[in-house]
Amino acid sequence: MTMKCSEVLACISEYVDKEVCPDSCSAIEEHLAKCSHCRAQVQTITQTVTLVRRMKNCCAQKDMVIRLQRRIVRIDRGKL
């Protein structure tokens, strides 16, 4: 089964999370072997998931949260 980029990108999260069936996994991997764009997308999502999992137990300091909230308000008001 040959997949198009749009088909791969539609199920990329499930692929990264290893939630696709073996046939779909094989088809995706066949596509990734030929498509550098989709390979880059998978790599980016994989790295993002890894970083988020590492940060799962991190807590932001209260002053950082307050500064971030103030900055978001300024951005929303068009002042940044």
C-alpha cells in the first residue's frame, strides 16, 4: 500500500505513539523511507513528545508564571 503525504500526516500522531496497526505502520515506514519532508515531521513530533515527557514533572516558579501571564495580556492588547 503506497501512502500519500497527506495520509501519512493525518495519522502521524498515532504513528509516533505506536497506535497504528502493523499494516499501516509498514506503509508509513515505506513512505518515510522515500519522503524527507514526512521524515522531518515525524522527527520533530518525536522530539517534541520526548521533551514534553521529560518536563512532565517540572513546575514553573510562581514569579515566572505571573510574568508569562502579564506578557500574554500585553500581546493580546497589541502592546508587544
